[in-house]
Amino acid sequence: MIPRVSEPAKSRAAWRVRGLSDRTIAWLFIAPTITLLLAINIFPLVWMIRLSFTNLNLSMSYLPLRFVGLDNFIDILTDEEVWIRLQTTAQFVICSVALQVVIGFGLALLINRQFRGHSFWTTIILLPMMLSPAVVGNFWTLLLQPQIGPFNSLISLFTGVPPSSFSMTGQVALAPWTIVLVDTWMWAPYVMLICLAGLRSIPDYIYEAAEVDRASPWRQFWSITLPMAVPFLMLAVLFRAIENFKMFDMVNLLTSGGPGSTTELVSITLKRAAFEKWRTGYSSALAIILFVTVFGAANIYVKALNKVKQR
Amino acid sequence: MSDSAAAKAGLSRWFRRGPWENGAMILIGGGIFMLVQPWSIDLYSYSFITILVGTIGFMIVSHFPE
């Protein structure tokens, strides 16, 4: 039975709803989200900007907080250690993104053909991408363990080198390639997905026309497939470069920046400055430098994305 | 054509989004290259200001008319 509402109460409620404009109702709905965003994104960012101009050191928090102007930024931008860490990061980004693009594009070309078990293999290839970087870091640490890890045994099977005679994460010559290998294993499927979207957007009639003109498959690849997939490849390169520039969790679990500082990416330098040396002002300034760099690169990424959308 | 309309047309010819956005992107890209290049610490020192100018510039010029 429908409960009866008295006429005056009904009209009061209706007036209350009618009294709010559409704009007010919209604001009421988005206010909790905006409040949450302000609290967890904007406020820490503003606070970090403030701290970057101070001498705050949490291991000596009894010292008075002093405004030091641009000193932290000048320290970072004249520090050769940070400069070398940024170069290490750039080397990691270039090697891993190049490998991911080559492997991802190759996989996309394979998956783009129809064959038996097509969906099964697509799912298998996409699995690493769906894992958390922390999980990937942990299980690759086990896989690469010199004594019990299967990776060293496999290499030993092919080369005859004793498995415990080398350590993929502990040797200066091997550790940088190890993080590149694991990152490529995890993210090449993502590049494959983007390339696959690009390959599927190429209309069939272009290939049909090329076949009428007796263009060889090789010629079709260089004149049709590759030029039409380039915007998608650029998108993948930009996205992966931004993500790898910020890479922390997986590398921290695999090598913690070692041996020595061979694989110390700038994000690990930032963590060490903030939570091992407790130089909060300095690390805030470094975080801002990285933030502005990533934000600038993200602008280019969004512009490239819009260009791809307009195609 | 009135003076104000001519001035407006002149302004819109100069402040078109495309070339300015490209300029800002070149600044950002150049700044990132300066940040990670291994040859000159002077270039490294001026990298952040270059990226910052490029990024703020990009945010401004992306509001210019097409």
C-alpha cells in the first residue's frame, strides 16, 4: 500500500526541491568528490611547494623552520649526483621503451591475424600487464635468485655457466638490464594493445588496393601498416616514457637501486632523500622538479592523444 | 574595416594556438633533453626553468583561438 502524504508536507518538499537550481543540485553532487580531491591531491601538493622553500629536516625537527628561497632548487640543479641519477633514469627509459615498442608492435602484428586459439593467446600475453608492480617485483626477485631461481638454471642449461656463478640483480653489468627485462616483460603487452587498436583502424580497402597494384607484403608493411600505426606508436612511446620516468615500486623491490647505485633511478634518490636522510625541504624541491617534468611531458601526450582522436 | 576590427584581426593572426603550442612543446622537449643529457652541467642547471616556462606557456597558449 502506498503511504499517504499530507498535502501541505508534499507541497513543502516540492518547494524545497524546486527552490534549488540545477546548478546548485549539480554542485551538491560533485561537492564530496571535489572536497576529497582537494584533501588528498591539491592540499599535499600546495604543502609540498611550501616545504620546498624551507630547510625542513625531519631528523632535526627541533630546529626552527627557515625560509631558504630557491636554495633547495639550486642545490639539486648543481648536484652532479642527482644529474647522474637522472641520466640513469633516461637510459632505463630509452632502453625499456625501445624494447617494449619493438616487442609490442611485433606481438600486435601477430595477434592481428586470425588463427586458432587467438583469444587464448591474447589473454596469456596480457596477463603480466594486469599484475601489480609490487607482485611482479617480488616474484621476479624469486625467479632471479641465483641459488634456487629457475632463471639462472635456464641460462645455465643453454650456456653451461654454473647457475650460482652470476646474479642478475647483484652484478653491476647485469642489474640495469634486469630492470629493463622485467619492465619490458610487464609492459610490452600494453604497447601491443595500443598498436593493435592502430592496426585494426586501418581500413581493409587500402590493402585490397595495394594487392591490386601487386604490392608485396613487405611493401604493404612499409607503405601502409607502419605509417598508419605511427601515431599510435608515438602515443605508446609517450605514455610508457612518462610512466617509466616515475618508475619506483618494481625497481625498489628488485634491486633497491643497487648494486651500489647502478640502478638508482631518480625516484629512488627522492625516496632516499625524503625517508632515509629526512631532508624534507630538499626532497620536496626534487619532487616538484620531477612533477613539472612529468606534467610538461603529459601536456605533449594529451596533445598527441587529441591528434590521434581527430584521425 | 574599423580600427578595432583591424586590430582584432591582427591580434588573432599573431595569437593562433597551433604555432604557439608547437613552440611550447619544443621548449618542454628541449628542457627534458637538457635535464637528462650527459654532456653539460650548465645545460642541466637551466633545464628546470626551461621546462617550467614551456609548461606554463603551454597552459596559456592552449587557450588561444584556433
